[in-house]
Amino acid sequence: MNAPISSAMSVNVNASQLNTTQLLISVTTIEEAQIALENGADIIDLKEPSLGALGALPIETIQAIVTYVKNTKNADAKLTSATIGDLPMQPELLLAHVTQLATTGVDIIKIGFFQTDDYQLSLDALKSVAHAGTKLIAVLFAETMYPQGLIAAIKYAGFMGVMLDTAKKNGLTLLDYYSQEQRAIFAKTVLGHNLQLGLAGSLKPQHVALIKEISPSYIGFRGGVCNDNQRNLALDAAKIKAVRKIV
């Protein structure tokens, strides 16, 4: 089991950070986006499950779904996010994909922090676009050991938040890697840096109550709200609705 990443500085969670937890649903098509919206999703996340933990959809598909969501009823209350794919931590490569994805008008761009010897090089490369207003989320993985101070560095680079997910979709969930105490420490570190906190990782409806104890900004689902709990199958409207009620 991995120890949670933490910062050397003392952090405190402000009451203003303990907002209502939002529901993020990952979709692959306009049709799935419609199902997610009709059943209570707050954030429509654009991802291709067959291409890895953070598989990217074609840019044209992302553009089409973003346009659809922005034209739906109550669009102002909904957000879109999208992944750039399972890419290595190569600064120029990440910057190029983030820059291209930003042209679609997606609200939030998610970047996987895969194993590397130096995360700072990538953070330095992305700092300019983050400070210019592009909303970035750093996706950390429960299977990976990260260096001390990374959360503080992510904040300094201008990211809006951190999401904790699982890289391997092998039946294990986030709760198999992080104990309740470790989740609480991770949450305190992220929220203490005034970053949004997202939690995902093969979660199912029965996990929501435990996850909500640490007041995440949002909880992400894909496989847990699909037919047969298989992330590559179609979304199940009834499961999304059930999760919405719990959240």
C-alpha cells in the first residue's frame, strides 16, 4: 500500500473549501454525454477508456461534445473536462497537447503525472499556460510514489487542482491503495494548498459514503456506472442516477 504524498509545510483546510461534492462522469460520445447530463452529472469528462487510464478522444470528438454540452439547458452549471492521453512526462510534448486541447473550449484539461525522475521540468513548461488562464488538473496515481513537495509545486505552477486516480484498471479501487487515514492526509494536503480535490479509481456506488468523508471537490466515475461495471461498455443511466442520489 502506498503512503500518501504530503508537503513539508503545515496545512489547514478552510471551511470555504468544504463545498458540495460534484459528480464527474467520463463519456466517449455525445449520446453518453446526454445520458450523464440527464441523470445528474455536474462535470462531463471526455476520455477514451480503451486507450488507457487517461486515454484521449480524437480532438474532433472532444470539440463536438464540448459544443453539445455548452448548448444544453443549464449549460452554465455544467463543466467539461478532457484528458490529453497517457503521455510520458516530456515537457514539450505535454505543452503541445495541452495547447491543442485548449482550442476546443473544454473547461478543464487533465494531465496524468506518470512516473519520472523530474516532475519540475514539466511543471515549468506548463506554468505559462496555467497562469494565462487555462485550467489544469494534475492526475496522480495511487500506485505511484511521488516526491515530497509535489503538491506545493503543482500549486505554484498555477494548476487549479489535483485528482487521485488509479493507473491500472485491474479490479482494484482507490480504497485498496489508500486507507481512510491516508486519504484524509492526502485531502488535507491538497485542500490546504487551496487546490480542488478530485477522487476516482474504479469507484462504485458503495464507495461514495466513505469517499465523501474527506470532502472532495468532485468524485469521478466510469466503470462503476457502466454495464457490468466494465469501463469499455456503455453507461448505465440507472447507476448514474443512483450515484447522484448518494452524492
